[in-house]
Amino acid sequence: MGLKAKLRLSNPWTQNFISGIILSLTVGIYLAILGLGAGGAQPSSAHVTTTAYATLYAVFTVTGFFGGSVMNTVGPRWTMALGASGYSVFVGGLWYFDISGHPWFALLGGVILGISAGLLWTVAGYIQFAYAEEKYKGSYIAWQLFLLSVGCAVGALVVFCITKDVTTLSGVPTSVYITFIVIMASAVLVSLVCILPSAKIVREDGTRLAHFTASDFRTEIQGCLVLLKDIRVMLLIVPMAATEMSSALIPTLTAHAFNLRTRSLSALINWTIQIPSTLLFGLVLDNKKYARRVRGAMGLSISCVIVLVGWGLALGFQIKYDIKRDITSPGWDWTSKPYIEYIFVVLFTGIAYAIDQMMVMWVMSALSNEPKLLARYGGFFKGMLSAGLAIAFGQEAGGVSYL
């Protein structure tokens, strides 16, 4: 494929790339803050921020389930723009809470982002599922997550550069919040200018996507309920819910045990390791030397090993150093011996975060090639993923022991 043809705005690959850019500008920056623990605020603020996250993901569970219905009704451009709009509001709420101590805006921001994030991820999932030819589905997923990881790493790098000399248990400065809000707001403009209606998407061979027309909302709601009758989708609910649950515990452990600059370094390592992980895992899932079933078994085996090692290391670290929420923070720095061991927790849980959800999305994308159904799949996947996160952050907000 020539460079000019690939960069054509109506090219499916270009639309997938733009979708990844939008994710990097919104979700990437959001996750960079999440990776710091306590929403970037002081560790003592963790209860309010985890409550905001729990609220966010509880709402996201519902909007994710029905996100495909919205997209099938109003189209990908407006759905993506609406989805991108909530991220700057949420970070603004965290900022307001950090400087004022009043939690209402942070909690309201969690509700607003819970609504919009379901829409954003539905479009992203729809584009990677429906726009890719069968042989490229793994690489489409990989490119989106690669760009998302780049956004996370850049956001974490910004925080690290600003906080590299801060050795106290403090929160990030105001300049970080302002920078991130501006970046996130720019994603709305990118969505409106660059995301095209599905009818305008043309593949390299001149073919268009399967015929796509807007549906009425009642039809779409019925279509979502039909998903609950598909045993293949039901069997994937637990894998969907489990893929990002480490997002609640690992950053919280980091915020509890380490000072600000070490939290920043951990977030940077976590997101940077995901950049090569997504691309390499995409090569496994799209390796033409092997049949699809063999590639799936290979990918699942790799994912299982990485996940088990990551959680095993996290468990061992907590037991060895007796990390408990009711014990005063040791306030370790990156020069402390325990951090050398903790780096491996960050590395393996970071890799698992990236490839585990890739595995689930790859399986889901193989279930159908029908655009409207794939839009519902995308929304349902993120809805169930958010249900898992709502449980995980709900445990945090409820004060369940780390162990």
C-alpha cells in the first residue's frame, strides 16, 4: 500500500490511526493521571478519587452497553466528539478537588466521563472491528493500543519532568492539570474534523464497508439485548471484566508506598513498556504462518503467563514488605531497595494490561463482520470492562485491604 493511499482520509487504516490519536489525547492522558494513584493528588485524597473512579466506571458500564446503539443512530463522528468531551471535565474536577478540597466536582466529573467514555470507546472498538479486513484485525487493534500507550507515556513523561525533584508525598502541580485539560479538549476538534461517516470509507481495492444505515434507537436497544442471548459473548464477560482490574490496585499501592517523583517514574515505566508490547503481540495475532486457531492459542498462552507473573509479583511484594493501608506510608524513593523489586511488578502488570485486552478484543472481532453488530460488540466489551473496574475501585473506596 502506497503512503499516499494509506493516508487518504477515507482509508480504513487512516481512520483507525486517527481513532488511536484521539484515544492518546484523551484516554492516554487520563490513564497517565490514573497511573499516579490518587488521581495525581496527595495520597491522603485517595478515598475521594477512588470513589470518583468507581462512580465513573459504574456509569460507564451502562453507557458502554448502549454505546453501540447511540453510534448506530447518530454515526461515528458525533459519537466520538461527544465521547472525547468528558475527559477534560473529569480532570478539571480532580484539579478543583486538589486545590479546594471540595469533592463534588470530581464526583460529578466521574458521572459525566462515565457517560462520554462509553461513547468514545464504542466508536474506537467499532472502527478497529469493522474497518479491518480479517487478516488485519490484530494489527488494527495493536495500532490503536500502541497510540494509546504513546499518549499515556507522553503524559507520564510530562508529569515526570515536572516532578522529578519532588521527594515528598505531595500531589502534582497545577501546571500538569492545565496542560492535560488543553490536550484533552483538542481531541474533540480532531474528532469533528477527521472522523468520517462509515458510508465514506473505501478500502484499497475500492470496496466499501458492509451497507450501513442509521437505525432507530428502539431497534438498537433490542439489538443490545440480543447480545445477552449469545453464549459466546456471555462466556467472554469474565475475561472482559478482568482485563484492566489492576488499574485500581497497582497505582494505589504505588501512591501509598512511594513519594511523588517515584510515582511519576512508575507511571512512565508502566506506559512505556506497553508501546512495544502492543505491537509485538499484534504480530503474534496476525502471523500468517499459522492458522487463526493456532494464533489464538499462542496469544492466549502468552497472555496467561504474563498475567499470572504480574499478579504473583504484586502479591509477593505486599507480603514481603507488609504493605497495608492502615500502616503509615514508608515514603520510599526510587533510590530505595524495595523499588528495584517493585519495578518488575510495574513492568509485568503493564504488559498484562496491554496484551490481555488485545486478546479479548481479537476474539470478539472474529465473531462477526457485520458493522452494526460489531459496534454493539465494541460497546458491550467496554461496558463489561468498566464493570470490572467499578468493582475494583469500589473495593478501594470501601477500604478493602490491599492483600
